[in-house]
Amino acid sequence: MFEALRWRLTAWYVLAFTLVFVVIGVSVFFWVDRRLSDEVDAAVAQVSDQARAAVNQAEASDKGEQSGIGLSSDDIRGVLANAALGRSADVFILLVNPNGSIAANPGDVPLGGLPDQGSISKARSGAEDWRSARVDGHDLRIHTVPVYSSSGALDGFIQTGKSLESRDRSLRILALVMASGGLVGLLLATAGGLVVAGIAIRPVRRSFERQREFVADASHELRTPLTVIRTNAETLSAITPDDDAVEDIVAESKYMTRLLDDLLVLAGSDQEGIELSLGRVDLSELARSAGRAAARLASDAGLTFDAVVDGALMVRADAERLREVLLILLDNAVKYTPAGGRIILRAQKERGEAIVGVDDTGVGVPTAEIPRLFDRFYRVDKARSRALGGTGLGLSIAREIMDAHGGSLQFRSEPGKGSTVTMRLPLSSA
């Protein structure tokens, strides 16, 4: 129980760490991405502005009347060299005629897919165009600006761009570093969470141990005087059979004896686990036997009882303990089903498991109460349960026994329509 609690606390701790790390990591990643993208845009814009200024200067000094950008690549190289563009050698420059053809390629850029006609088409409207595009297998950041003559006619375009490979490589390295750091952090958080959770539940464990020891010791100490009281009360009842006070003593002493027996079972389960005497058991035969006992109780309570039991269902189990579980389930069904109702006991094979279910048409349990049904001393209707002799420990004991067998106990219910309790055990191979 405490190990499960420790791991649950650790899981919450690790989940909180993961969420914080993811939020911070995603924020850092996008911030770096934005910064790197801004640096690329700044480098492209700087070269574009310098190129535009250089072209305008060269056009102003050119005496000839030409259509389009009338400069050779050699001329442009000289102009751009004078504009100190050598520092941005990783930024390409293309001078483009109004019809979209190359006027000059001063950097001898491989022209596969360049110039980008989509960007040029957008720039024809007179506005600068920024875009990221995949050209000839490369991701590029492209900037296109129109160039106008002194008369306002479109002379062409300057298209500059820069490969995004460096930015993408930096982002991949960042993502790899963050993922590796996150994995290491997750492992450290899990180890730290286990340590912290272990320390946190230590006082709870000590308190539980003291409580368990008290329950076990008190149950043992109370058993002897309670046995004496019950024996004397039953003797007195035989002598004075019509004495209501004596009958009340007998009834209450029986209830207390049953409660102490249940407490001792749970105390032993907490300390050393349920002790099992395992062997091959035919669960269908066990169900028939428990069903015969339940049929008599159902008949006395004015209920209809039916049993639908398949052939042999062999399991490896403790027969007495499984019979105890069946009797607890059947006893609850009889107690909480009004007269005229019906109880069905089912035993069948399903996907390699032996299934035993108890269906009733009783009062049912609200959905919100179902998760607490297996808690010790928990009763949905405390007054009615006490009147029927319930201790609130039956389902707790049944679950402990099923857990010890590696099986499970499931409860479904609908208020006013009844309940279904199902026990599952793996079938035993021959």
C-alpha cells in the first residue's frame, strides 16, 4: 500500500516537473527561433539596402537610356565591393529585369529555381516582399524589392536571400540538447521524487503501523472477555428464553465477535498478507456449494435465487478463502435486496479467466459511492447496514483475498435497480 502511494506521489512530482520543463523548453525554443530568424532577416535586409543604394548610385551615373537594370555583372561586382558587402558573402544578390529574367548575378549564385518568381510577382505591386521558400532543395529566406527609375518607371528588382540551413542546424542542436537534458532531468526527478516521497510518507507509515498494532492487540485482548460474555449470555438465554435484554446481549456479542474476527483478518493481512493454502480448485463446484447456502438465505428472505454455472473452472487458489469471498458477496446481495427481488450467481470462462458474478435487484449504490465501497468500515447507508448486522469490513476482506490470489473484484451498480459484483481469477493450466 505504501509503495503504491510512494510511486503515486513520485508520478505527480515527475508530471509537475515535466510540465514545467516542457513549458520552459518550448518557450526557450521559440525565443531562440525568433532571435535566429531576426538575425537572418537583419543580414538580408542590410545587404538588400546596400545593394539598392549601390544600384541607384550606378544607375544615376549611367548616361545611357536603357530599359531595365543596364549594368553588367562585372559592373555590379565593383559597385557592391565599394559598398563593403564582402562581410555578407553568405547572402546572395540577384538583379532582375522587369520581365523576371536575370540582369546580373554578381555572386555567381547557382540559379536553380532562382530568382523566386512568386516573390517577384508580389513585389510588382510596389511593396517589398519577405518570404521563406524551398528552392532547389534548400530552405531560403528571400527579400525582393522593386527598383524604379527617376521617372518612376519600374526598372527591375533586387532579390536577396540567405540559406536557413545554419538556423535550422542550430535549432536541431538546441532541440537535441534540450531533449537530452530533459531525459536526464526526468531520471533525476524520478529518483529525487522517490526519495522525497519516501521521506514524506514516513510519518504516515509509522502512524499506520501503530494503529495496526493497536487494532491487532485490542482485538486479541477483547476476544477472551467477549467469549465469556457471549457464552454466559447464551446460557442465560436458555434459562430465560423470553428475556429481551438477554437476547440483545447475545445478538450484540455475536456482532462484536464477527467484528473482531474481521479485524484480526485485516490486521494479519496488513502485517504479513493473507495466508493462503494454494491448490487446484474447481471454482464452478465452489460456486455451487456457496450457492446452495445462499439459496436457503434467499428463500428465507423471500427472494428468488438462480445459479448459472459452467463446467469445470480450474484455478490455483485457496478454496476456503475463495468460499469466504463468495459468501460475503452473496450475503450482501441477500441483505440489500428487498423481498420479491432476485439474485443470480454466475460462473463462467472468459478469455483465459474464471469469472464469478453475483447479480441482484437490490437497492443499488450511487455511482459516487462505488470507489469507497472497499474502504474499511465504509457503509453507504450506515443505519440500515448496522441494523442488518454489517460491519463495513466484508468487501475490504474480499478484496484483500482476491489481491492475494492475483485476481480482481469489480463492482457495478445503479440505484434502485441493483448491483453486480464480479470476481476474476486466471485459469490454471493442467
